[in-house]
Amino acid sequence: MQYFIDVIIPIPLKKLFTYGITASEAEFLKAGMRVAVPFGKSKIYTGIVFSIHNDAPTAYEAKDIQQILDETPIVNAKQLQLWQWIANYYMCTLGDVMRAALPSGFILESETVITKSNSITIDESVLKDDEFLVYEALQHQSSLKIHDISNILDKKNVLPVIKRLIEKEAISVEEEVYEKYKPKLVRYVKLNANFSSETALRQLLDDLSRAPKQKQVVMTLFSVSATTKKPVKVSDLSNESDASSSIIKTLIDKGIFEEYHIQTDRVQYSGEDNEDTKHLNTYQETALIEVKESFKTHNVSLLHGVTSSGKTEVYVKLIEDALSAGKQVLYLLPEIALTTQLVTRLQNYFGEQVAVFHSKYSTHERVEVWNNVLNHSAKAKIVLGARSSIFLPFDNLGLIVVDEEHEQSFKQFDPAPRYHARDTAIVLAYMHEAKILLGSATPSLESYFNAKQNKYGFVELMHRFNDVLMPDIELVDIKDKLKKKLMKGHFSDRLIGEMTETLQEGHQIILFQNRRGFSPIVECNTCGVSPQCSNCDVSLTYHQYRHQLRCHYCGYVEAMLKKCKACGSSEIDSKGFGTEQIEAEVKLLFPDYNVARMDLDTTRGKYGYEKIITALEQQEIDILVGTQMLTKGLDFRNVKLVGIMNADNMLNFPDFRAHERSFQLMLQVAGRAGRTEERGKVLIQTYNPYHNILQQVSTNNYVDMFNEQMNDRYNFKYPPVYKQIKITLKHKDYNRVETASIWFAKSLRQLFADFVLGPESPPVARIRNQFHKNILVKIPKNQSLSKTKEAIAKINNSFFSIKDFRSVKVILNVDNF
Ligand code: ADP
Ligand code: ZN
Ligand code: ZN
């Protein structure tokens, strides 16, 4: 009898690959274990065992596997099932899914090298025979590759031996390798407790005034750890403060910092005392009962609760129930909201049971969380994570919460798998027979539609906690000629007046502008030419702070022009405005107040975002200017005024979801205003105050918005009424992509007639030197989605059999956003 395994390899090829194994390996191997397998002429991949069987492949001769990399599966059966669903639904390969699902720390390089340990020579008598063989080989050769060890021991499952050798400190393993087995110590520092009193701290800062760099590091540590009360990683600290490690060492030597080494799995929790969960008010209590009731008949329910209604506390009660039933909980939320208040809030309630899973974490930290979930560790009963946390090895989920379910960041745009985490979470919940609650103040049309159709349970929570009034939303017409005259820069007199009053009362202000940089278009006054990106068909954005022109599509950067490149004129003008310009104008208008900016440019570091949030919380910032980052579930007590600088560019964005999104964005930003007794105020500047969406925002009328938008979606055959698949073709040669896309669209039309749109060039037709063409396939509810996909896949195959089209890249985006 011959034995084979089918293996998932992290490459975008459609199929599984079959390898030969021995009978004893067949006994040992299980689906979900990793194996190293040879591929092509010289490549080695880490693959996941998908199945074990006796059928030799017919098309090729199966090679043997090279290594067995696990002793027990790291991916469970439910996950493999989910991977298959994703590959199937989102039209990608299992390899694509594997790459997205596994932290990169799990994907080993087979060229991994182990070396002789530098530590003290060990007592050889403690080594077992197989350990000794490897150890001895290392005395002759200073390093070994894993497959050398395989040869020495004459077996493929050498990991247990390596693991034992690491434990005995007889060998060293290259950084970032075998993270799974190696407890890794990371250097942290915190301020010496001697300086915890305010006077001591002040004295210290005084003393350091002659060592400005050291002072800078102390300040950075302080601003970073003040919120989290946990030690800060030395590497983060030196990045954040631009300080060399020698300065940090000096501070340690002087006794100002205490240094310690922490095993990474201990850093997640700050060690605060556990807090009791809150007593719900009657509205929340009712909502909770209704949610539980809805779960009797539905697996999925939608909680539509206005901003600050206390949805989180309702989730918390449900989480308590799931935990006491011995179940795991997944709490999904947008990436950016993960760095803030919610984490602390949940940790205060649930202590160490909360694990956070976050893309800013190192691969090592992610492997750690993975293993904690896999091993049912008490440290990962609740996982709080962004979209990729759906891939963790849960096997006993009782509840999934999708907070801010309307957020478009739940959909992965690039690369494949182009999955939607909310929708995939629904499938995940189904597999676990778990319940899933979607929550939002501004639900997606999709979810609200499903709730209205009674496909989902539906619960409303329409009272703000503590009866705080919804903010007063006022539209400010800036088109009016008279009013225009009164404008200072981009600020209407109305906004300036309200800002002045708010500041005088000691309250804070948030200004929302959904574009970063100083101005999106730079133009020569003499000849009208404006500098374009050389890789993309888009104008360069002027960033004043660094005096640069930047492309927001490909990252291209050049120095700001002194003279027009076309005509040499030095009269360069800029048009439109972004956050930088607003910040600059505010500083001129209110020179006595502290102004800060929060956008992609100011939040790049791991703590960049946290620092600004902390400063706002501690009222060190009076006016914060920012992009949509501001909208994510933040709770600031003292913010009373929110200004939306320009509603029109959001509304006019060329996308069928632009109106829905503008509504969501504006109401979410508005929700930041007035979360305490005093009623908040929101001013929205616009050229078109009669726009329906603005009317609906100002009256907080979700239902009107929903009905009107749904009407459009029916009329124009858009989701959620129709499903759709977007097909994007890319090539560096315009003619080729045009011919190819016409061919593709024509083939589609033969099958789907009127339900095909395009090909069309998108608004930015060339990105990174690739021309794009889009084709949209609309799928009526009564047409089989899987049959449609099969047909598209078939066309895609014939497409690639045409020689001229082979170099064209085709991207299939199911349920595109
Ligand atoms: P949402 O998520 O609906 O915007 P939150 O859950 O953030 O609202 O609640 C808004 C504020 O009200 C928070 O500061 C929260 O601590 C507080 N809050 C909510 N429910 C309660 C409660 N039952 N008891 C005390 N405070 C509460
Ligand atoms: Zn010019
Ligand atoms: Zn570019």
C-alpha cells in the first residue's frame, strides 16, 4: 500500500499538491500539520497537510516530503473547512487563504540554520542519543540546515530533537525561526518607581534639561506608557523617540529606567485589578433580553444602537454568558479601534482572558496568540481582533461580536483572499453553532436589509446612555456669496464663532477632513500644468510639513517644485485642501490653543495613534484635526464641538456606496461630540445643504437614508439587492489591457447579457505603471451564485489560454467594496 498526502502550498495555484509518505509517516501525520515539501526544481515550501490517502497522482510522479514540521496539527478541521469556504466563495486558492491565515512565523524557510550554542559548554551526558548526534555534528560544522539534520538522523520528523536541544541550550536557532518552540525574551523598560510622584518626576525632568536627548526618551516613555501602564519595548521606544539604544542604556545605568526581559506572551495584559462589569440601564437591559430572544430563532442578529448608547456593555454581558458556558469568544473590530480604549475596558473586566490580535504586532506575538487559542489557554478565552483574527484556531466558539459592522475595512482589498471578515465570521459562527451579533450606530445597508427581511434578528437601542442628548447637527452653507466673503481660509464665520465659544468654555474640538496632506492639486498659474505621479494617472499631493509632493497611490515622493517644470514660472498655486492645511489655518486662527493632527502621516509608529488619543484624553490638545481615523469608536468626555470641513467631496466620490458611507462617516464623527451632560454641537460645511444625505444626517434619520438608498440599489441593480463580482484587469500596456478586457466582457455578456457593465477605466486609470480596466457582473438573487462563479472561472481559464493575454493580471473581487 502506498501513502500520499495532499498539501496546501502558499502560492496562487488552483490545486492541492500530492506528495509521497511512508507508512509510519502516514500514521503520524494528521491534517493541519505543517510539512516542508520540495517544489519545482529547487524550491522548498512550508505546506499544510490537507488530507492523507492512497491515491497516486495521475498527472505527475509524487515527490517525497522533506520534513515534518509539527507534532500535532496547528490548524484544525473547522479551520480547513473555513479555508475551503473562503477559497470557494471569494474565488481564490487555498494557498492564498493559507498565506493570509497563518502568521508568517509559521511559514518556515527550509534553509533554516541552526548553530552551535554560544552559551557555556554543556554536559554531554544530559544528551540523548539522537540529540548527541546533532550536537556532535555541530562540533565539526559550525552550522547545519534542517535537512542536514534529517540526513544525520535519517528521519524527517526532527523537530522534537531540535526542540529538546534548544531547551538544553545546546544549539541556537536563527532569529524568527522556530518561534513556536523558543520562549523569546524581549527587552522592556519602565520608569523607576522612585520617580512615580509628580515632584520626583518634575525634578528628574529638570535635571535632564541639560541632556535633551535623554529627556526626550523619558517624555516618550511617559506618553506611551501613561495610558497602558505597562513597560515599553526598548525597540519601540527607540523608534518612537528616534533615540539610539545607547541613550536608553545610559538611562538604565543611571537608574532612571528599570530594565527587564519579558517572555512575550506576558505583555498583553497590564495587570490592573479586575473591575466588575457595569449594571445595565433599562434600555440596555431590554436590548440584552431582546438579543438573547432573537438568538433563539436566529444565528445572526443586528444591534442598531446610536452612538454612546452603551452597546459595548451589552456585548460584555453576552461575553460573560458565553464564558460561563465554557465557550470561546471572538470580538471583531476595525484595526484602528484596537489600539485604544476598548482594549483597556475589556481587560479591566476580563483580565488576562483577553488576547489582542493586531497587525501591528510582530509575527512572534501573533504566533503566541495563535498557540494560546490552539491550546485553549486561559489567556485567550476572548480574542479581540481585526479582520484576520477570524483565522485563529478556535474550536469552541460560543459568540462572535462584530463591532462597527458597517466598517469597510472588514473587507480585504488586496491581496487575495479578498474576504469580508463580517461575512466570513457569519460562516465561522455557523460552523461552531455559535451566535453572532453585528453592532453599529450606522449599519451597512446589507445588514439592515437582512434584518428587515428577518434573515437576521434585529434589536434597537435608541437612547444614549445617561440620557445624553444626541448632538445638535447644523448645516452651514458655504456656497452663498455673502457668507463666502466672511470665510477665513476654509472656515466659515459660523464655525469660527462656535469654535471660539467652545474653547472659551474649556471644551475641546474635533475637525474632520477626509483628505490628508496640504493640498491635493498643485498647479502652475501661468500654464496650468500640474505635477502628476510618474507611475500613476493622478496629481501629486502637496505635503507642506516635509515640503514634498507625494502620490497617495504608490508612495512616490519628490521635493516640492520651486518652478513649473513645463514653463519655468515660479507662480505655483495649490488647490483643494487636506488635513495639513486645516491644521495650519487653525493654528493661525487660534494661536493660543494646542492643535494636533491625526492622519496616516502622524500615526505611523506603533504608538503614534495611542499618543494622540492620550493627549486628547488628558486635554493636552484643544483642537484635533483628522481623517476618518477619528471616527472609530472613541469616547472623549470633553469634546463638545465637531466640525466637518467639507461634506461635498465625500458625497461626490464616484462609488455607488458613497452616499451610504458619507452618512455613516458623518454620523460617526458627530457621535464624538457631547458624550456627557452637555449637548454636543456639530457643524457641517457644505456647498449643498439640501442634499438628501445631509438632511438625513442632520436629523439622524437612518431609516430615511436606508429607504432612499435602497431605492437606488433596486433601480441600478446594486448590492444588497444584487450580488456583484468585480473583475479588474491590469497590464503595463494600455492596448493590451483594453483588448483583453473587451474580450473578457464580451465572453461574459454571452452568458449574462445585461448584467455585465464595462470594461471601464477607473477614475485613476493607471497605478504603479499598470493600466486598469474594470468589469462588473451583477447577479440577481434568483441566479445561482456558484454557477455564475463557475462560468466566470471558466472564462478566466480560456482567457489565459490566449497567448497575448497571459501576461495580463486578472483580479476577481466577489462582493467588491
Ligand atoms: P457605544 O458603544 O454604544 O457607542 P459605549 O458602550 O461606549 O457606547 O458607552 C458610552 C459610554 O457610556 C461609555 O463611557 C460607557 O462606559 C458608558 N456606559 C455605558 N453603559 C453603562 C452602564 N450600564 N453603566 C455605566 N456606564 C455605562
Ligand atoms: Zn507652468
Ligand atoms: Zn503614484
